[in-house]
Amino acid sequence: MIIDSHQHFWEPARGDYQWMTPAIPVLARPYGPDDLRPLLRKAGVTGTILVQAAQTVDETNYLLDIAARTEFVLGVVGWLDMEASDFGARLEAYRKNPYFLGLRPMVQDLDDDAWICRPKVIDALRLVAETGLPFEFLTFPRHLPYAVEACARAPGLVAMVDHVSKPPILTGVLDPWRDGMRAMADVPGMRCKLSGMITEADLDAWRPDDLKPYVDHVLDVFGSNRVMFGSDWPVCRLAGEYGEVVNALRTCVGGRLGSAEMAALFAGNAIAFYGLTAERLNRAERAWQ
């Protein structure tokens, strides 16, 4: 079994993808389940986690609707306004939706690098920690010290670093990213997605060897039981197609992980982190029969 812990769908006509530009036509077009389904079948992927790509509640609702009617979508990591006065009530309302599996602010796109440490955001993080809902950090390396501080102020947070925090793979620079990731790995309950890497490398000429030093460091500090595969499709299409992403990660880890560790990285760790039930997994598996 393979679980893709990180993929996106979007409809540009909805109008809330501020990062999207017609200058990048491979991304500036609709992407939905029918686009991804044949790629999953070819790669042998059972199910996916659908992650928000716009900082609006409308985006969260849009994705939850897709999840409810798409067998292979196991759940949604959505967005809510963590500084809103009614955040707690909204969080409780969305937690009642069985497909709402996690929460993610787009920290990388915010003007304030220390946003995650604002008092209202810390209060919201504490509420999230109390519920046990998974929380995801979309960051660049410069944000990691603030993320560590936020976790210290909201103990018990069940959390994830997306895209290995987007280090500068293009230049091959490892520091200070390595120290930041080591500090994140020391946070109790923290995990990391081995995702979003090829788009930080040379878009036209990347190789698995370019990714390997970053993958190795994440495995060194997190261990194989706290990492998981994510495709970051269709963003990955800037540099490669779905099958290339899967094969690149297999190449990077194949020499150091045994079969049980590979099974955990490609499925088991995501199942545990998101609390995926046998019923939900069986629903996805039936879609491929």
C-alpha cells in the first residue's frame, strides 16, 4: 500500500489562489480527481491526503466536498483563520466533518516571519493541541526557529513539517537548514513529509542524488517512523511527473531502509498520523477493484 500524504486540487476560477499566475501555465489550470486518478493507478497509490492551497474557508469547503465524493481522497488538511475571535467555535464545527483531518496556515507566504508566535495564533495552537488535530507547518528554513518556539508554547501539538521546510536544494546548501530541522525533530510529536523537494532543485536537470543529502538528514534526525511520502502534485509538475517523484524517493531511501521501514514511510506513518480508519482505507481500495 502507498498513501500519498500531500496532494492538491484547485479551480483557478474560484479566484482565491493569490500565488497563481498565468506566467506558469502548467499550474494555472484546473486540477481535479479525474486528472490524478490514472496517475495513482499507474503508481500503485491507494489513497491521498488533499491539502489546501488557498488561505480561505471557501477553499476548505471546496476540498471537503471533493473528499466526500472521491473514493481515493482519504481526508483534507484545510485552512481556518487562526486569529479570528471565533476560531475555537469554527475548529469544533469543522472537526465534526469526518474528512477534516488537519489544519495548515501558509506560513511561507506571510509577511511576518514570526507570525506563528503571535499571541492569538499561540492561543489557537493551544486549542488545536487540546483536540489532537494534526497541524502542518508550511515553512522555509528561516521560519523554523519560530516554529520551534511556537511548539514550546503550545505543548502537545501533533505536528508536521511539510516539504522538509523547502531547503535550497538547487544550490546544495545544507546549513543552517540542518540545525533547524534537528531542532524540529526534537519537538515531541513532530513529523516530516518527504515531499516538495524536486521543485526546490534544478527544475530542468535534477537527479535523485541532489535530494539524497536532505533526505538522509531528515531520516537521521527524525528516524524512519516519523517521516512520510508526499507527491506535492500538481506543483511537482514544475520539475517532474508523479511517477518520477515516487521513484526519486524510492531511490533516495532504498539503500538504507528495510522493507518494514519502507512500508512505514510510504503508508503506515501517514495512516497513524492522520488516524485513518480501516473503513476509510477500504473505501479507497475498493475504488481500484
